[in-house]
Amino acid sequence: MSKKISGKAIVYCDGAFNTPEGKTAHGLVRFTDRYEVMGIIDERHAGKDAGMVLDGKHKGIPVFESFEKALEQNRDKGVQYFVIGLAPDGGRLPKEALEVIKNAIKAGLNIDSGLHDFICNNSEISKLAEDRGVKIRDVRKTPDRDQLHFFTGEIEKVTALKLAVLGTDSAIGKRTTAWLIVHGLRSRNKSAEMIGTGQTAWMQGAEFSMIMDSCINDFVSGEIEHAVVSAYKAKKPDVIVIEGQGSLMNPAYPGGFEILAAGRPDYVILQHAPMRKEYDGFPGYRLHSLPEQIHAIQTISGKEVIAITVNHEGIEPEQIEAACRSIEEEVNLPAFDVLAHGAEGLVDLIIKNYL
């Protein structure tokens, strides 16, 4: 195994693994260049393989009932990081997690968190970390203003194919799909770079990232542009894939406008969960139909949606193909479940028609 950017990690996701509030941990189980994940903490799934719980695929990552059990099994393996794998609504830290974080610091582990509750703002924990000589990284903490970028228009010089992976809802799989496209292109000898726009993409090792939902509004467009331009200048890739956030009409997490405006994608790939009828976590708020959402994207940006990627939640494995075909008939666009069936078909479409 190649050396990871940061090192070996235990990921805390107690009570949330394999739920929408565990999506940071899910991303780290599926793929990360930043950590070698040594275990997931979630008492409900203790003793199981995290990949089997999540996707029915063995990943060799055990689930532990507690931090103490995880540490005991990994004490002599050089674990360096304790990562908060929770992604609750509002990004708030559960109170019960505080004691676990303290225990991780006492064990000499660095703390990485992508929540809106900044661990470093807790004076007791910060003092404990200082005393133990460990670091706290609050990934969502906004950089100082003098480190932020304003939109300049330099993105118009980027000649790589730019694809935005947007979604019809939040927590629907945009980031996972974006990574699968990047990896699929690389496997076909096409250079591709991922533009991360959330904390989990950074934790997965996206080299060119910004964190949209905690960035000062005036600089969101500039930070998106800066990430895209930096990737282009540094790597000269064939394709740049921009991770979407939220969805255009989600009442709590409206997102995508900035990516369309500042990321200037050439085309859009739209992630959709056909079994969802309401926006995630908001009963009574009707999920706008796929045709409505495609129309909104194309009206706002003038850019074409070229494919639908399917989130198969609530769909039996043997029904996934039928669900894809139904979407194709509804909107006259190719549909792929890249998590269940791989990204080869979608990558073929991109290479043959857009590169």
C-alpha cells in the first residue's frame, strides 16, 4: 500500500454509520488518499467489515464498538489520527463525542474534524492537545481573508474539459460519483483532477479543494475559480471534475449556483435518487422532479446535462437496471449507477463524445 498523505486513522461515526449522517465516514471507507483507515467506531455494527455494511463489498476495515476497543486492536500499528466521520445536519458535534475526543488526545492521536463546531475552540480540549503535543485540524475553519481569492475571470483560460457533478438533493452521492469518474478516466489513461468542495473530499485527499459551505460568501466564486485554475496550471489535466454541493432547490442546502457561475463547467452530470419524493430530512418539501431540475440547470447556466447518475437507495439490486432505463425514457438521457455497476459506461460516454 502506498504511503498516505497524513497516515493511519481511526474514524469516529458512532450511531451514524450507514446513515445519511455518516457520509464523511462512508467516503473514507470507499476511498481516501489521506489516511489508511484502520477502523470505524459504531457500536451498532461492531464486529463487521465496514465495506460490507456500507456497500456489500469487503474492505478489510473493521467496525469497533468503542474507541477503547479500536485503540486496543491498533495500539502497535502506528495510528496517528482520530477523524470525526460524522456529518450531522448543521455540522454540530454531539456532546457524547467530546469525551471520546479527549480520550483520543490522551492516547496521543491528532484530531481531524470537518464539523462546523470547531474542536480548537473548546478551551479544555485545546489545552489538552497542547499538553500532549498533538494537533487539531478543523477542516471547515475558514482561512484568513488575506488567503482567500476573489473571482477574476482567469478560469476562461482553462481549456481542459470541465464537468460538474450536481445533484437533485443533498447527501445523494455527488462526491462519490465524482471520484469514480476521476478514477475511471485515469484508468483509461486520461488525466483527471477532482475539485473538492466539501470537507470529506479534502479528507479523501483531493489536492485542489475549497469548502463551500463555510467560505465567506464574497469569496465563494473566487475560491472555486482558484481551485480549478490551480489544478489546470499544476497538472494540465484532460478533465477537471467539480464536486457539487446540496442542490439547486433544496430548502436547507441550496447549492450549485456558484459552481455553475464560477466553475464554468462545459457539461453537467446530475445525480438522482429516483425513490426520494421529498428533500432529504425535510418532510413536506417535495423533491422537484428530474425534468424540472434539468430545466433549472440548463436555464441558469445554458449548459447541457449529459447524463444522469443514479443513487440506488430503496431499490433492490435486481431492479437497478430497470430504474436506469425508466430514467432514460423519462428524460431522454443516458443513466448509470456507477456505485453499483462501475463508471465504465459513463467514462466511455465522456471519452467518445466530449474529449
